[in-house]
Amino acid sequence: MNTTLNKTYLKGIATNDFAVLEKIYQESLPEVIKYVKRNSGTTHDAKDVFQEGILVIFKKVKEDKLELTTDFHYFLFSVCKRIWLKKLTKKSRKEVA
């Protein structure tokens, strides 16, 4: 785990640093797209989930409630994965009702 890089990413998200956000998108978005598409979603779904994941991290950083104990990209992927699984659960409930 690279703590310096993690801090750079978190600071970049907190300050809306375009260069840092672009790097995060380039490095993490493809993996999220691959996961969502393998699990009944589309590229558009994946991009929405990714945005929500960044927003979750942004809020936690602003509230000073985030201390990473793992690699930033792994954490972001985990957040996105949970968001997608919740969306799938909600979707399946609507289809049953």
C-alpha cells in the first residue's frame, strides 16, 4: 500500500483537483466497468456507480471520517461494488413486486 499516493488521491478528491481525478478515472474506471458489465449492467451503469463511489469518498474525506488501510483503488472498487450490488438488489425487488 502506497500511503503517499493514497493521500494524494484523497486530497485531490477533496480539492477537486482535475489532474488527480483524471488519473483516478484512468486507473480505476475500467475495472469498475468490467465488473458491472459482468454483473448484468452497462457501461453507463458503471459510470454512474463510479461517480457515486467518488462522491461517497468525497463526503467521507470532507467529514474527516476516512482512514485508508488498503490501496486507494481497491477501496474505491469495493465502494463501487457495494453500490452496484445494492442497485441490483433494488432492481430485483421491483421486478418481483
